[in-house]
Amino acid sequence: MKIAFTTKGKTWDSPMDPRFGRTEYFLIYDEEKEELTHYDNRDSANEAHGAGPKTAQKLFEFNPDILITGNGPGGNAAAVLEKTGIKILVGAGDMTVKEAYNAYKKGEL
Amino acid sequence: MKEIVIISGKGGTGKTSLTASFAMLGGKDVIVADCDVDAADMHLLLEPDFQDSEDFYSGELAYIKQDQCIKCGKCADVCRFDAIPIINTRYIVDPLSCEGCGYCARVCPTNAIINKSLNVGKWYISNIKTGSTMVHAKLGIGADNSGKLVAKVKSEAKNIAEEEQKDFVIVDGSPGVGCPVVSSLSGASFVVLVTEPSVSGLHDLKRVYELVNKFNIKAGCIINKSDINQKVTVEIENFLEKENIVHLASLPYNEDFTKAMTIGQTIVEYSNGSLKQLITDSWNNILNIVNIKK
């Protein structure tokens, strides 16, 4: 499984970013390779309009199976993500990345 | 720290009057973020001192370097917005018409055109009469609110709340369902929907709730002027029940809303009667729902 997180930093201890479109970073965790990579999304966060769909497109390039975020993408971003088939899990806005991953593993999201 | 966003969909429902009242009731515990930047008016009620200000840039604007311009007119030909008129034999960009698309710069044979960042207004951090802080913004003429500006105002408010260990940020959300509203809602802990029993009040409530629902945010609703149309009030109540939205309060039509506003006061300062009590109850209700003891 490849899992994407919306975050405010680049490590397991970074806080999650509850926002999707204007999240500062993505972290992508590849469970098979046990590898954590990050993507700096601050360019999209600086768009005046349309940050959501732009971020959704970027995320799609990483081809994750699951997205873990705070409270779920808005209208346009949600429409893009629906087409990609990425499973969206919400409710991790107040956690760190590590806590969010553990919560996902326990099926709490 | 909890973020409470107040939105209405339709204008004129009393959203800002209620937000300002909640800010008053919350006092020092509440940082206020005015994200209704197109028609910002919370400053009229909360007396900000504009202590810190910073320029805000959003979008781009074409700029023609006159010393490199050979006056071929190709830029004016391709501009879809007719934004490059000739003034005294010079091609000049009209800042109100230019959308910053960059087509002119692309066709210019001498590379005389560049895009510059557009200064669209200022944002402020102010001390307000509640004893707390407000983050707000003011746009220049012809500039429009954007998700980016809302995100900026909200993140500054959240930073202050975290630094000063405040319990709440309350956000006066933008109208409609567009980009600024999406940005207002993103990251919220609880949403308060303010509506009125008119056909468009109910219609816009449904429309904006559709968005709230996508974000999976818990919502409550205040029906303002609830006694002006019993039939629609019942329809709204049915909608709230069906969608599992907390019915926070029904406020009867009351001219104190307007009277308080015209002397620059919030309703809870102006009125001592049942209206103040209803608004205070609503605020306590909201606090209970977001799980923080007062």
C-alpha cells in the first residue's frame, strides 16, 4: 500500500495539515519498501484560485492507494480524486503523521 | 484550539452581527478572523486598531517596458480582455482589465513585456474591543477575494491562537460556495450556518451545506428572523432534522440588530433582553458541542 498524508512538515513527527488543497506538504509512505518521501506543495498553496484540483493532480502523479487528511477535499478536488479511485480517510487533522498512520492501522479513521 | 466557522450562503441573514456577538461573548479566549473580505464590515463593530499591516499580492499584471517597446501592437491584437489601449502613442496596460494571462508577453518580439505580482490589498492584525485580536484584510478597488487570501488570514489567526494559547478562532466566512468559502471551511472544527426563512435563504443554505458535508464537518444552524415566514421556517427545521444539523436557535425578527449596528455595537452590548439571552445560549451551545468547558 502507498499512503499519502497532508502535512505541515517532512517527518513522521510533523503535524498533519487538516487542509487538502493548500496543504504545505505531502508525505508518501510506501509500506512495501518502508520508504517515506515528501513533496513540497507550497506552490499550489499559493495559487489565488483552484488550489484543490491542482493539488489533486499532483497527488495523482504519486499514485497512492490511500489519502489521509483532516476534513476532506472540497467540491472540485473531490471530483478529481473520485476519478482516480484513491481512498480518502479523514479526521486526522489534529494528529502527527505517526499518530495518523497508527490510527489508520487500527481502523480508527 | 478549535476553529469555528460561521457562514450563511445568502447575504443579509445576520451572519456578521452574530459572529461579532460571539466574539464579544468569547472575549479574550477568541481570536477573530474576518474572511468575508469582499464586504468586510466586522471592523465597524469590533473597533480594530490596525496595529500591524502587510501588503498582499495575488495574481499578476502585465507591464510594458516603454524603452524596449517598438509599438508593433501585437500585444494589443492578442489581448482577449482589450486591456492594452494606446494612450498618447504608447501602449499602456489597463490594470483593471488585465487578467495577467501573459499572452502579450509571449507574442512580444522584443521581450518588452513582463508580468509583475499584483498588490491587491493589505491584511492587518488588530487589537479589538473584546480584549483579543482580530486578523482582517482590505482589498483594493476591483480586486477580488481569493482562497489564497482567506487561507492567509486564517493561518495568521491560528498562529496567534497557538502562540497565545487561546481556545478558539472564530471565522466570519465568505459568502457563496466558491473558492474563498472552500478555503474558509477547510480545517474547521465546527460550522455555524446562519439562515433566514426566505426562499433564497433556504436554497442557499442547502447549497452551502452540500459543501460542508463534503468536508465532513459537524454543523449547527441558527434561523434568524424565524417569525417572518412560518412556512419556510418549518421547511428549514425539517431540512436540519433530515441532515442531522444541530438546530442551535431560532431568533425572532428584531430591530435591535439594525439599531446596534448603526451605533457600532454588537447585539449583546446593545440589547439586554431576550435576544441577548438567545444569542448567549447559542454560543454556550456551540461551546458544548466543540467540547471545551468555559
